[in-house]
Amino acid sequence: MEIWRWRAVNILAVVVLILVILNLSVTSRNRVLQKEVQNRAVYINQSVRLNNLNNSIIRSLAQMAVDNQDAQLKALLNENGVTFQITTPEGNSAAEGGER
């Protein structure tokens, strides 16, 4: 084998080895990023479910505050940024000014 062919083959082998190592490192980094994205997706899904639960709890507390005329509970909700309005259904005699 001629010397220039031997050198060309060795250079090509080194280039291939570098590319294989580079490919392994990129693949490893890609797996890490995929895992991170998956963890964020799980966090977002859990946050949505917890948000729905929080809204239900807040609605229940507001309803209890109105039903029981609990000023302390209303104040607590207001302190935490929860505001609500008391609405009476149409046709309610008390809302129309009639007798109770």
C-alpha cells in the first residue's frame, strides 16, 4: 500500500471516530433535553388539575361565606385577592322588595 493511501485511510478513520463521538454526545444531550421537556409537560398538566381544584375550593368557600353570612371568611377571601358578588335569582321576592 502506498504511503499516501495509508495516510488518507488513517485521516478518514480519525474523522469518522470524531463524528461518532460527536454523534454520541449530541444524542446524549438530546435525551437530557427530552427528559426536561417531559418533566415540564407533567408539571403543566398537574398545575392545570390543581388550578381546577383550587377554583372549586374557592367557589365553595365563597358560597359558604355568603350562605353563613361569615364576615371573617369574606375578609379572608378578599385579603387573598378573591372578590365575588352576591347575586339573587330573578323572581326572588326579597330582591324585588317584597316581604320575606
